[in-house]
Amino acid sequence: MKPGVRSDAGAAAVCPEGDWTLSHYVHLSRLIDTLSLNEACPVDLRQLGRLDTAGAALLVRALGRRRLIQAVEDCAELPAEQRDLLLTLSSVLEKEEGSVPDRRRQVPGLAAIVQLGRSVENGVRQSIGLLSFIGLLLVSACRAQAWRPAPLVNQIEQTGLRAIPIIVVLTFAVGTVVAFLGASVLVEFGATIYIVDLIGYAMLREFGVLLAAIVLAGRTASAFTVQLGSMKANEELDAMRAQGLDPVARLVVPRLIALVLVLPLLSFIATLAGLAGGAVVAVFVLDISLPQFLAMLNEIPPENYWVGLLKAPLFALVIAAIGCREGLKAGASAQSVGEHTTSSVVQSIFAVILLDAVAALFFMEVGW
């Protein structure tokens, strides 16, 4: 018999009839979408033919869970197999409806608020995890085995010496940009000479250490993540643990120490390069003599340089911790290593800029 739903006007009942099986699923699904069943009418299941799980799910969808359960209980002629199938499926759907919220009934805009809350929660979890990992690194750095000369010197060369050219070029260019930008404003007030103060304060306090840290965040943090992630994917870290070696002390701490030692030096070099870029613009474009430039630069209070230099170890600690932590979190696939590499770069740059903003507020409050 062709399946369908018949409304018995004389008995004021809804009568599903025919075979409700998977082979008729498309026809029945379209039929249900077009019908408007009176919820007040009882349901008569005596004309129901063959029934499988797909058909039972359609009956639940068409009649509703509670209405179908009542119809099953009222129909004594219904075979036991069909009765058990309908009751079991109704109970399963009841649990799913209780565990999965109906998105159609949600308040408009609630999904965005929920997503925002989840993002904040994830950020808090990431911050707590990073702080605990930094604590682990500091404890491991106090052990003698972490201060091994060979890997430490190698990491200093990899993270520091090879980064000097790109840092010099970048900060030199930024120094010229700051000089041109300041000159375009100060020349209107006849205060071109104060471009020296602008370049000095900008490079000594902020741009020198900040640009060096951003370069290392993109260059070194990603390298740490790829190196440790590849070792984890190749099960080299498991092999070290099997031999009784601590991967954190052997691999992570030397990278941390090297970066903490190198970033202050790179910040100093970056500051000199930025000042040189500003001096080139001042001497050759703004007609400020080099002795005059150096004399005014010498009048800048020295604490401005120490403000920039004191931030370097903190930036290095955060960059190394994020890069190594993401590498240790990477999975066994190349895709996972790539995703964590991208995450380490983004997190490192964000953390450096955020810490720089907090440090600026702190030093402003203490009067430096």
C-alpha cells in the first residue's frame, strides 16, 4: 500500500497508513511538509503497514513525540515490534531535545554573545596555561643541566646574530619615517630642531625594543614551534623521555635563556639603527648638522634608554614561552604543526604589543 496520512473526518482522527520505510522517505517527507495536521485530533495507527527507523522518525516529526506515544498506548492492535520501535525512538529524541537547544527559540543576538563569552573563556585559559608554563621554565632554568654551553651558544647564534641584518634595515627605515613624519608637522611651527627629541624619545623608549621584539616574535617564535613540533611528530620527545631526559630542560630552557640574553643586545642595535636613520634625514634633508644632532640627543635623560632596555627580557621570556609551548602542543600531522606555528606568531606579537602598552602606563605612573 502506498504510504500516506489520511484524515478521517467522520471519526475526527489522523490515520497514518501504508509502509513507512526508508524507500518511501522522500515522498513521506514532502507529504509531511505540506500537511497541516490538527493537533486536537487523536491518531489511529491501525492502518500502519511496515515500519523501520526512518519511517518512525518521520512519524515523530509529523505527530510530535508526546502525541505519538499516546497513539501507541491507545492502539492495542499495533504489533509489538512497531510499538517498541516507536517508543524507543521517541525516548531517544526526547533526550536529544533536552540536550541540544533549539536555535530557533534563541533570543536574537544571543549566539554572538555566547561566542564572545567562549572567546573570553578561551583567552583566559590560554593566559593561565602560558603563566603556568613560564613558571615551569623558570623552575627548570634553575637546574644546572639547563646551562649547557654548546646548545646555548648555538641558540644565541640562531636567534640573535642571524637576526641582526633584518632588524638593522627595519629600524633604520622606521627611523627615517619617524623623522619625515615629525618634520612634516614641526616645520609649520618653525620647530624643526625638535625632530631630534622626537626621534630620540621614540627610538630609545619604544621603537627600538618593540621592533626587535616583533621581528623575533615572527622569526624566532615560529622557528621554535616548528622545531619542537617536528620533534614531537617524529616521536623524538618520547624517545628522550624514555631515556630519562627532560625535554623542557634540554630543549626549551636553552632557547629561553638565549633569547633573554640576545634581545637586549638586539634592542640596543635596533635603537642605534633607528637613530642613524633619523640622523640621515636630519642632516641631509632638514639641514641640521651632525654635531648639533648629537648634542641635542645627548640632552635626552638616560632613563629613557633604560625604560626600553628593561622591557627586553620580559618580551624575550614571553616570546620564547609562547613559541615553545605551541610546539609542544602540536599534533603528529604537518597540518597541526603549521596551525600551531601560525598561532605562536599571532600570540607572540599580540603579547608583545599588549605588554608594551602596560609597561608604558606603568612607567608613566612612576614618572619615568
